[in-house]
Amino acid sequence: MSSLVRHCFTTRRSGVSAPPRDTFNLALHVDDDEQAVLENRKHLATALGFDPLAITAAEQVHGKEVAVVKAEDAGCGAVRFSECILGVDALITNAVGPVLALFYADCVPVFIVDPVNRAIGLAHAGWKGTALGISAEIIQAMQREYGTDPSKCLAAIGPGIGRCCYDVSHDVAERVLTASGDQRVIAKASQTTWRLDLKLANWFILRSTGIPESSIAMSDECTSCNSMDFFSYRRDGQTGRMAAILALR
Ligand SMILES: [Zn+2]
């Protein structure tokens, strides 16, 4: 797919942000020094070969709304958080130019590529977005906008908090279980807590849209376990954000 898209999920290494967002924080909304974030973004853009001013970001409100990104939207949120696309947690586009960028510290990044219609989608799925079915919403939006056939899509679920570190209430477990439709996404941990596998929940939701199992890649990295490589909101509270990047060439 490298001829069709540029894509990556970053680690926390090799940036210039100071503790507790050390060092490769890429998000403008977590009270970091703005110049440090822009420097980090420039570094990433150089490494991947895109214009940092083409970064196109979303507000990320833990909802299920999807924005259709046009060529002229390229750069929304590249320099100022207030200029990002408001009210959404997922971005889709068939334009060459916008570099879709969402930011994470435990939530799950979901990448979609439709190689037939040359369209892409990127979602931010925490437990709320997962329970709201954002991974299905993004496929439906691509079907509507671009005529995407899920059976032809490639999907990837990136690093996020693993079931090893994610205890949730019964209510949260039930809601994600209902959305994913498979008992294997939760396990009872104690009288009052459940272990939740957010990545697996999104895997089941993607599969239910018609994407073949063999076309869905899933990371086994837990952002909470691996403090060398990843920021984790659950583990650290005040911290930085990794970026998922997806752009058409
Ligand atoms: Zn873990």
C-alpha cells in the first residue's frame, strides 16, 4: 500500500517536548509548549515526506461523527488547535493533499484504505467511540461518499491500551460488548471490574462491516505496559499524545 498512502503511528521517542510530555508529543491540545509541538510535527513530516502545514486534525470529542475532508480542508489544525475540524473523531478523504492526523494516549487508532476508489479513513476509538460504533460509522461514511466496498478495504488497528491494563465498570463493559457483538472482548476481573479489549472490539466491528478477517491487521502493543515507547493517559494522567497519520499519495 506504500504506493497509495503514507501512514504511521508514532512513539514518544526522539522529540523535543519536556516532561511530562517527553518527548515526541504531537498534540496541540495537551498544554504543551506550542513551539515544541510544531517542531515535533516538522520532524515527523520530514521523516515521512509530507508538508507539516497539510496536517488535518479533528477535535476528538469521544463521539461517532465522521468528517468528509476536502482538498481545501488541508491544514485545518496544523498550527492551531482551534482551527481543527470540530465535533468529530474520524476523518475520511479521497483528496491528495490533506494529511489526516489524530492523536492518542491509550485510545485505539483505526486506519482504513479503499484501494479501489483511492479513499482513506482514520478514526479515534476510545471506549465511548467504540461503544458508539465509530469503526462502522467510518465505513458507512466511505460507502456513502466514495462507493467503498468493505470487502475490498484494508484496515489496521494500531497500538492502544491492552486488556492487560484496562479495567472498566460493568456498564462500560456491557456497552462495548453490545457494540462489538462478541463476548471475547470482555473478561471479569473482580466483583466490580471487567477487563476490556478495545482493539479486539474494534476488530469485531470492522469485520461486521464486511472487511475480510485477512485484511484487518491488529497491533499487540499495549500503550500502558510499554512506557518507553508510548504515552498512556491511564498510566500517567498528564502526558503527551502519539499521532496516527494517513494520507493519499
Ligand atoms: Zn498492558
